[in-house]
Amino acid sequence: MPLVVIFTPALIHLETHRELESIDAMASSNQHNGALIGLAYTDPMHLVKHAVLKNRQPDVIALGTSRVLQFRDFFFLEPNSFYNCGRSVTRIQDLRAFTAAYPGKKPKIIILGLDQISFNVDDEDLSEKVRSYKDKDSSYGIRLTKGTKEFLDTLKDGDLETGSPSPTTEGFIGKNARLHHDGYRADGSYCYGRRMRELSAPSIYEFTNTISRINKGIRKGRGRFAPAQEINKNAIQEFADFLEECKEMNIHVVAFLPPYASKVYDRFKEDSDKYPHIFDLYDYLKPICQAQGMSFFDYSDIRSLGANDFETIDGFHGSEVCYLKLLKQLAINDKILSPYVKESSLDSFMANTFSARQIVKEIAEADPRIPN
């Protein structure tokens, strides 16, 4: 009876929002029905994307943390030739595991976003296990158990959201997708529905949350934005080994350091000696890429793209408009990537963007009247 009392409310909630769909069912619904996937209680998206790759077999992929999720398929000359594998890796040591487990034909090009914090010597623990791309930990029972725990923690903290999906989100998978239009699209990119609706709050562009996290990181010496005395040499070697393996597999890598909002970048700059993994990383990684015939670019400051702080999702995620500009720069400067991108199309998108965050009108109620 106690187990029934504990599990029943969680089970009803999780099933109502389609939080427990199987990996194959999510991949199929996402690809064939365009269902957005935005799970709130478990995160098997690296497995869902792996399942998608079995059938999609793109020539070009984006790879990295959440900071590559803004690349869209229609940015490319042949949309079906691209798939966004963002969040398939979380640590630098996952890169080689990802390519080793890659299903079927390897991609010709990897657009690789290298999160600067992956090279923080105090933050990156290379002894941790690499990510697994096998389905063994995604059974219904395991996800129900994990989902129930998260549900109960959310309930205990008083943060449980209830509600019904709108007519436009009813076919989506997961609470975030169904309630907030927040989740992964069929091309692997991410729709930030919740964030886009915050446009009416001017303070969002002050990035107070991100800057306070930087201040806290400096003060306590831990967290995402913790300072470091030096760059993690082992992480650099891991990246070099990944590039060498890519060359052996005839995969061309176009790597870049993702942009921070200018206010956030300037805050880092005030303590630049504490962030060598932001300000010195390019000088370490550029020669390694050149030695393998790969490309590497530093866009840590959003201003280097001719973009501004309105073209962001938050302090360390550029918007789709920002990444449209980023892709144009990559294509201009990399002759292997260039044929996959039609520069005039990118210019047309930039000239006709719906807002500083949305290329097309996707979240209609998100105010587009934000200056570009």
C-alpha cells in the first residue's frame, strides 16, 4: 500500500505528459510526426538522438553541449544533410565515445562547439566514466523509478507544475514540451519556448543570474563558472586524440568556442587571470587543429560575430539569429563546409528574422518587437 500511494500520483502525472515513452517511440514520433520532445524528469535524449542517427545518416552534424543546439537544418543547402547532435556529449571525454558508437555511415563534417568550461582544470574530472550510448539504462522501470524520484523532489520543493497542453502542443512528448513549447525538434535543435516568452522583461538582458553565478564561482571556487589556475592539459590531449581519430575516419572537424553575451564576457574579463580556459584556450587549441587539417575559431565574445546581447537565450547561449551569423562565418572560412551552406540564403534569413531570437515565427505569442 505505501508503494501504491507513492507511485500512483507520479505514474499518473508522468503518463499524462508522456514522460515515459520508449526511446524508439520518441525517435519515431519526433521524426515522422514532428513531435517536440521536452522531458522534465529524465534525460535520455542522447539515446533518442542516437536512434535517430540510425535512419537519418546526415553528412553534417553539430556536436557539443547545449551551446550548439541553435543550429537548424534549414540553415543548410540540403536540410536533410544535417542533424543537430547537441547534448549527445557532456564532457570532453565523451567525444571519442560518441564517434566510436556512431551508427552506420560516419558524417563527413562535425561542427564542434567546445564549451570553454570543459577545459577548466578544476572542473573537468577526466576519470569519470564516458557516456554510454547503449539502451540498457532506459527501460520503462528504470525511467519510472528515476521519474518518480524527481517528481517527489519537485513536489516536496513546491515546484510542481500542473496544467494541460494547448492545441498546438497536445501531440508533443514531455511536460516541458506540452506546457511550455520547450524541447527538441526533428532536426535535433532546441526550441526555447519558455525563454522566448520572457522577452517582455527588460532585466533578462542584464544577465544578472549568470553574472551572480560567476561572482559566486569566484567566491566559493566551485560551480559551472569556477575560476582556474591553468587549462586542463589532459582535456587538451583528449581533444587532440579525438581529432586524430576523426582524421583517420575521414571526418572533417570545424571547431569553435561558443559565444557569451557581451556583458558576461566583460565580467569574465575583469578577472581574466582566473579564466585561462576562456582567454588563453584558443592559443592552445588552434595549432592542434591546424596540425590535423581542421578548422578552429574563437567566438567567445558575441560581438566578434557582429551580434549583440538581444540575440541571446541567456548569458551563455546565443540565439538562432546569433548562430545563423556564426554559421556564415564558419562557412566563409572553411572551404570543406562551405559547399553545404548557401550564403545568400543565410543573408536572406538574417534580413527577415522574426525577432532577435526567432528566425521564423515559431512561438507566436513571444513579442518580436525586440531591436536587432
